[in-house]
Amino acid sequence: MSEIKQKQLDQRGDAILRTLNTILSRDIMAPKEVIISLNRIKLDGDLSRGIVFYTFFPDYKMGTVKRFFKEKRKSFQHLLQQKINFSKVPKLYFAFDQEEKKASDLESLLDNVANELKD
């Protein structure tokens, strides 16, 4: 993929992610006692599909959050199509962001080691 095409894809992904975060905060409320963050999106080159990666707190609400995205996927899709001005809007899928979780866990571990070294 050319550098220009990749830049355009990244720009569209950023716009879609911003719009989805707005939808999440204004139109489709997350389950009670759960904080959800939509972190990044991976788009197919032809914009036919997009995987939206999310994280949430608290960790033990995984089942609740998975059900939420399964039940609300079509609502997100419909609202995105209404709010974004693209000729083609990708079909959305939602996935837990393992990379973000691993980075967070690693950061906590490093903080713990640093605190132990201070003592």
C-alpha cells in the first residue's frame, strides 16, 4: 500500500474512532459501573471492515462489556453511518485491546519493582 493511501486510511480511521467515541459518550451509554474507552481502529484497505479495539474498567466486567458490544454493534453502525460523511462506511467489529492491557500490566509491574527498589 502506498504511503499516501495509508495516510488517507489512517485519517479515515481517526475520524471514525472520534465519531464512535462521541456516539459512546452521547448516544449509546455504556453499562452501569463500567468505563469503556475505544482506543484504536484497524481498517481493511478497501474500507469494507473495521475492528474497533476497546479497553474497560473494572476488569471483572468482561462478560458485561462483550454482551454490550454484541447487542449494540448494529446501533453503533447505524449511528456512524448517519454522523460521518464518507461514501463508504466499514462494517464494524469490536474486540478487546490485548496490547493495551499488556502494556498496562507491564507498567504496573515496573512501578512495583521501582517501589520495591526505593524501600
